[in-house]
Amino acid sequence: MTSLPNILTYSRILVIPLVMGTFYVDGVMARYVACGLFLAAAITDFFDGYLARSRNQTSTLGRFLDPIADKLLVASVLLMLAGFHRISSWAYLPAAVILCREILVSGLREFLAELRVSVPVSRLAKWKTALQLAALTWLLVGDAGPAALPVREIGEAGLWVAAALTIFTGYDYFKAGVKHLRADGEGAGVP
């Protein structure tokens, strides 16, 4: 039987095409639907980990899929926002930084897993994820938000702060893994 934490992770993956589909529908309502779906998915990110730990229902599949679900959700929304020109060209830079860091950390984690080295998620990395999710929630509404509130600008500012945290936490992960990279390289004749 599938545990509730895994069901929440699956739901986060399954909502991605729905959020992406809203970009092809014109109107304010589509943006709020995208925001609602994304927000629900973001909330499951908190609850699946919390429930897995509190109910002692952690699983290998859950540990594998949870970070992938997060990365797929964030990456798909960033790409759709850029592709549909719903963020300014200045926001492409933090979006690219976030995507590059996610790829780098995923590759590093995969390499270290082969060496049976675990790199735990830091508290700052969890805050980075929360800030990314919050910024993307604002950006999904974007210019369809209330006229008195600069919704897109708030989202883009959050994206810049998230990108700064992304660089910092990415460096921390890389620094933690570098000693294992060097040890492996020395044995293989790599400088």
C-alpha cells in the first residue's frame, strides 16, 4: 500500500502538466487556477516530508522522488514563465541560476550516492526552496493581480533573493562534496 507522503509527492508531479496547461488559456482566471494548483503542490512539499518523518513512513522511493518532484515543479514553471514572457528579461538571470544550481546539485548528489555518501538538506536550502515557491506563486498571478499591488515585481524580487540563496546553498553542497570528488579523481589519475 502506498503511504500518504508518497501520494503527496505523486500529486506534486501530476499537477505539473495542469499548471503548464493554464499558460495556454487566456484570462485572469487561468492565472489564479495556476496559482492555486501550484500553491497546493508547494504545500504538499512541506507535508510529505513532515508526515513521512512523524509517521515513520520514510521510504527509498520517497527520498528519491521528493527532490525530483520539487525540481520538476520549479523548473517547469520557470520555463513556462520565461517562454510566455510573463517575467521580465532581468528575471531570466535568477531563473537560469536556479535551474543551473538544481542540475549541479542533482548531479553531485547522484555521484555521491554512488560513493554511498549522503549530503543532507540544510535548513538554509529549505528556506531557499520555500522562497522559490513563494516567488513563483506570485509570478503565476503576475500582472493579473490587483492593480494596486506590484505582484509581478514582488515575485521577481523574491526570485532574485532565492537565486542568491541558491548560489550560497549550491556552493555549500559543492564544498561538502569536493573532498569526495578529489578522492575519486586522485585514484583515477584525474588532476
